[in-house]
Amino acid sequence: MSRSSTSPSDRHGTPHTPHTPDPPEPSRAPEAPDSRPEPDGPNAQPDGPNAQPDGPNAQGDGPNAQGDKDARTAVTVFVALGANLVIALAKAIGGVFAGSPALLSEAAHSVADSLNEVFLLASLKRSKRAPDDQHPFGYGKERYFWALLAAVGIFVMGGCFSFFQGAEALSAGSSEDHSGYLVGLAVLGLALLAEGSSLVRALFQVRGHAREAGRGMAAELRRGDDPTLRTVLAEDSTACLGVVFALLGMWLHMVTGEVAYEATASILIGALLVYVAYRLARESRAQLIGEAIDPVQRRELRRFLEGQPEIDTVTSLLTMRLGNDSTLVAARVDLFPGLDSEEVEEVLVRVKTAIAEIWPHADQIFLDVTDASARDRAKANEDRQALDETVAAVEREDRGA
């Protein structure tokens, strides 16, 4: 017998403890035989419909948390956009006046960042559109698409132009005077202050997300689920480092008279932008083609399902991120014998409701009742062990950070 349905819930990025009364008990609870597999590990879940998950993501902060995060992210993007527009104009004027390839490379970098921030602002709005017939799971993956476009923009407009400027300077030489150097250095100094301010704003928001998720800054940077914030942080970090490269290149050119220093700085800026574009594009690709949720939460979900008194075996558990605040959860479960069709329906409704309350971002929930074979049970044990090993590796990495 197979049943599946979808349960709506509040959209949110992290699970929380439900504050609603206990759901009603099924009309007849089966007796669990001794062969029933027990959840393994020191944090095994208690039986019952209200069994709570453990781990760093077990607690959340309310149904409107994702909206608050999006509002903070929008402010961060606007701050970065304003800074980059002013800086791009100043760098372009200074680069033309000084004839500096490094400064013109930085101007192209800032123009690319400004265009990318427009993309990211579009993603914040478009990803919140309601589901429709053509997109029944909503538009949450718009964020990943626009983040991918931002990565392409960094590569084409920033990286390639910087390589071109460096190669041209090496082949043609330059003839700046000291007044041009001073203007360029002054522009870069102001740019470093502006980019640094935007970077500090992004870092503060990342730290806030890390506190909410109960992990450190390094772990949040690796495992954070907001591509918009991650892209802004990458842009601001590379912008600050790129300005430092340009400052060193211009200063060494001014002191030695060798244009090779400034051309090298321009090439280094291009290499930096290409690397950052590659990393951002790789992450966006993984999310666009269907990425599972955090392994810690996957283990919590499996343990919760295995802790239900009516469930004998969770033969498979599949998850996919549909957006920052939307997750698909699909599980095949084998129930203990002795339940009629009405009781099975009550169990499925109760379990899905509990999942939606504990993990509000799980707004697409499908439970399929199946008869587990011996092979299915063996595969379920292998999956459980593999997931435990993955979580252990993640926790070791977080402690090392």
C-alpha cells in the first residue's frame, strides 16, 4: 500500500521545537517486535510522535526568521552595490588619468561586482514568488541561478579584462607621471576603506547566521545556505585583496619604474577573480542540479522517523533543497503489521505534521509506505552507517576549524 501527500508549513531555514499540543495517539498502536532496529549512536531518539532531533541544528528561532535573514541580506547587498558604484567610477577616472593597468583592472572588477549585485537583488525578489502550475515547488532555486550568473560576470567582466590589461601593459609599456601615481594610489586607498566597510557588514551577518545555526564562522562559510550572502562576501573579500595587489603593483612601479610590477598585479587580480568565479559557479551548480540538505539534519530526520512507534524500517530517505526556506523530503517507510488503512492514514498525517513543525523549511513532505525486503533492510542499515560517518567527518572538520 502506498500513500503520499504534501504538507505545507512555515518557511524557515532551521528546525525548531514545536510548541503545539501533543498530536493524538493512533487508535491502535502495534506492538514492536524485538527485531525492530534501534537508532544507533549516543543521541538516539526516543519513541513517540514528539521525539525531538538532536545536534547543532535542533533549535530554531521562529517562523519569520528566514524573512528577517532576507531583509538583512538585502541591506548587505545594497551597501555593497552603493560602494561598488562609487568605487567603479573613481577607479575608472583614476585609471584613465594615470594610465594604470592595475587600476583599470580594479575598475572592471568593481563594475562586474555592481552588475552582480543587481543580479543578487533580483534573486531575492524573484525567489519569493508563489508556486504556480508551471513551477509547483516554487521559485526558490532562482537564487542559485542568479548566483551562477554573478559568477559568470566575475569571470568575464573582471577576470578576463584583468588578464587583458596585464598582457597589454607587458607588451606596450607605460609612461605615467608621479601625479598620475598619486591620484591612483589615493583612489585605491579610498576604495580599500569602502570595500572593507562592506566586507565588515557581510562578515557581521555571517557571524549572526553562524550563531543561529550553532556553529563557528568557518563552518558557516563552508555550509551556509544563502548563495546571495556567500556571493557578496566573496566579492567583497576579493575586492579588498585585489585593491591590495593594485596598491603594491602601482607603488613598486612608481619606485622602480618597471611596468612589469603593475602588469603582474593586474594578472594576479585576474587569476583571483577567475578562481572565485569557479568556486561560486561550482557551488551554484551543485544547488541547481539538486543538493541534499545538511547531513546533520538528514540524520536527525532519519532518527525521528525511526523513532516513531509504527515505523519498522526507513528504507530510503531523500531530501533536496528547493530554496533557502524550502526543502523536499521523501521517505519510504515499512510499517509494523496490524494497522488498517484508516490507521495508516492517521499515522502518515501525524508524522508529516510533526516533521513540518520541527523543520519548518520542510514544506514538501512525501511518505511512501512499502514492504521492506531483506535487501531493503540491509541497504537501510548501510545508508544509516554511511550517514553517521559523514556527520562524524563534518563534526571533526567543524572542530578543526
